[in-house]
Amino acid sequence: MIEAPTPLPTQASALPRGEALRRGLRANPLLVAGAVISVLVVLVAVFAPLLAPYPADAGSATHPFMVLRPPSAQHWFGTDNVGRDVLSRVIYGARVSPVVAVFVLLIACVIGIPLGAVAGYFGGWLDEALMRVTDIFLAFPPLLLALALAAVLPPSLTSLIIAISVTWWPWYTRLIRGQAASVAGRPYVEACRALGIPSHRILLRHVLPNSITPLIVQVSLDFGGVILTVSALSFLGLGAQDPTPDWGLMVAEGQNYFTTAWWVVTFPGLAILVTAFAFTLLGDGLRDLMDPKRIFLR
Amino acid sequence: MRLAIRDLDVRFGDRQVVGIDELSLDPGEIVGLAGESGSGKSMTTLAVLGLTHTVGATVRGSITLDGTELTSLSQRDLREVRGRRIAAIFQSPSMSFNPVFRVGSVVHGALRLHGMTRGQAAEAASQAMRQVLLSPSLLDRYPLQLSGGQLQRVAIAIALALRAEVLLADEPTSALDVTVQAEVLELIRDLREREGMSVLFISHDLAVVAELCDRVAIMRNGRIVEQGPASTVLSAPKHSYTADLLAAVPRISSAGTT
């Protein structure tokens, strides 16, 4: 007869969900830093009117006698070429490009994930057709395609979101497709089929959760990239228009005064850097945290 | 006759990978399907499960389960047969479980899919775990926390809980070490005795086949070159290939003569 199974060492026993998460966070301070800064950026965006010392300066206000003042007690980040408080504009800027980036990435995911998962799991002609479509989009340099689209659409933040989303989704489709195709060939998917589980359920419950991790990492890494793209298009007059306190636009405008007034470019630039960096740390940390093997390592 | 395969022909395009004239499985019988890698053993299991399209192969011929022709069933009806009536266990138990889910959620999911309520599934899962001599508490663990042998027993527990009539065991012990292998084989033998389950046991290990199976079919290049009672085939092979296979397994010379 078979002997009764010996119990596993308690070391390897399943941890309650909360405890596993806590351990994961403790082991990864960079993830915590990234998450904290990301949350701060969101809070700054939400409470901008309370935080900004001169809320009106975020708009079209001008102060002809306060032009290009260096940082001081009144204006911590100095003033720009029409005398607006740079700090206030940087604070309000958290409401522009990060929000655009969120929408772009959301749209890219909503389009990219289902198409990629279906193409990778089912393969065949469907896969061929979808991949050739993404090839067409990927054949253009992304910035150029976004530029062309933004030029056709009326200059506004909505057009900007549409233009960048259109260039962004094919990357996600391909990423998910490759993952889904590799997961679809794993033994547990075959085991699921052998159990009589319907395809759509295998796709949703088994293939997608095992394919999504690289995408989550990619999305958080892309956050900075989208902000930079937004800035580039705004700089060319195709996105945010002048009174809008967009970080990229502020950098573009301040560029002319860089030699004499470094603060006009530096602070919005730093805002882009910190935000992009925080989301990158977040993405990197999430990847580690979501590795199922990690849960059991001490 | 519970499972009968007749004139089965599986092809990738023009290339035939399986051509079986006849292979049958009686209730409570363990039939071994042995042969070298690439001889079509696993494709035969896929054909019985109606899953050859997932690897791009086409099937002709007849596969009947208690008189029901499986090859003419729709995928929808086949899903009722798979798992519920014909269960399968595979070579690498540790990779046959989705690492993201707890073992129990896989077991419950399978039971609920085949018509059990939440309560029934929980009850049946615990009971089946005890039947395969595992603690039901292992259901709360992740696949990575269980050993290969334990996972293979969980896979068998699913088949048990669903009261499958036929178990397709595709190299179920090849990835396990010898002692664990013996336990799993013991369990399969036990199932046949207590539940009357029919087992198609696929293996390249003739020592294991000799020990476990009532009848043996030797496959080569997609064809069955010899079949008959295990004791006869493995002690007095008629086909030269069977003799070659036996000669290739050092351990079989002593095991085969006992």
C-alpha cells in the first residue's frame, strides 16, 4: 500500500495573501518608493488648486513686471517668460500629461490585450490577419504616425490621446500575442482542454493571467514614454496649447531662455523625470511581486 | 468493450503519424501502449480526447466509448466527454497545473464545470484527495509547493471525483523518481480494482508496463506491431521490434523472466 504522505515543512506552507504581499513589499524598497511617488503625483493632480500658490498662473494670467524671476521665497521655482509662477504651473501640470498618458495606455490595453490574446491562443489565419494589421502600424516610426494623425485632427488633448493610442496598441498586441502563444503550448493548457474546459474560459482564466505580467511591466515603463511623446507633440503645436500647463510644452517654451533662466525648463523637466522614474520603479517592482515563485521565497 | 479504436488514421497534412487498425479497452482493464518517442503514442491520446486539431492534425476512423462514436461528436459534446468520462493525466505533473491558481481552485473548477454545485465540489474534492491518500489541506497550496508525485495524485483525484470511466495516462510516471513512481502505479492499480476504471497506460518504460498492464500494444511509426497479454508479449515477443525494445531495457531481462 501507499504510505500516508508526510506533511510538507511548514516553511513552504501557503502564506495568507496579506502576509505574502507585505513580505514582497519589504523585500523591495524601490517598489515602495515608486508607488509612494506615483501616489504623490496623483495627489498633487487631485489637490492642485489647494497646493498651487498662484492657481491663476496655471492659466493665461500674465505679469509683465515679474518676467523670468529666479527662484525666491515668493516663487520657489521662479517665474516664466510672461511672469507666471513656475511652481503653480508644474503642480497643475500633473493634471495634463499624466492624465493623457493614463488614457493612452488604457485605450492601448483595451484594444491590444483582447486582440493579442485571441491571436496568440487560437493562432491560424486569425493570428496571421491580426499580425499583418499590426505590422502595417509598426512599419511607421511611432512618433511620425502620431504626428501625422495629430496634424489631421484639430489640435486638442483629445486628438493627442487618439493619435498616440493609435500608434501604441500594436506593441501591446504583439507583446500579449507572443506570451499567449507560449502559454497556449504549456502542459496545463492541454490539461485544461483534457478536462473539457471551454476555450473562452481557458483563455480568460488560464492564458491571460499568465500572459499579462510583461504587459503590466511594459505599461508602467511606457508611462514616461507617453509623457515624452505628449511633450514632443505639444512642442510642435499639435497637442496642448499655450495656456495649458503641460510639462512638455513648458520645457519646449522655456528652451529659448535656458541660458539665462534655467528654472523655466528645469522644474517641469524634473517633474517629467520624477514621474517617469517613479512609474518605472513601480513597473519593475510589480514584475518581481507578481512572479508566483517569489511568494514562497524568503 | 468500453473504448474501441478502429482504423484510426491521424495525419499532419499528408504525413500519417498514427495508423491503428484495432485497439480496445475493456472495463477495468489496464492496457499498455509502449514504443519509442515519436511512435504516435501521445497522438493517439489526443485523438481519443478529440484534441488533434489543437496541434493541426486531422483524424479519420472510429473511436467509440460504450458504443458512442466520438469522432462525429461536436466540440461542445466532446467537452462533456473530456474530463467527465475520459480523464487524462500527463507526463509532467508540475507543469500540468497553472502556477497562478491554488491546487484546490483547479480541482473545484473542473468539478463545477461538470455540473457539481459549490458544496458538492468541495465535498467531492476532499473525498477524492483522501482516496489518493493526500491530505485535503493540500488543496490550499499552490502547485509549486507540491511535489511531482503529489500533483500527479491530485490529477488522478480529479478523474476519481468525476467518476471517469477511462483514464488516459500519458507517461504519468516518466518525470517521477522511482519510489514515487511506484506509489503512483500502485494508485492506478488500486483505482482499477475499486472503481473499475479502464486505463490506457502509455509508456516507453517496458519494466513499468510489464508490472502494471494486463495487455500490451507495441507501437512503432504510428502502427501497432504486436499486441496481446502482457506476460506473453513481453516474455515471448513475436515481432523483432518488440524484442529489440526489450533488449534495449537492461532491467527488463530479469523482470521479464519472473
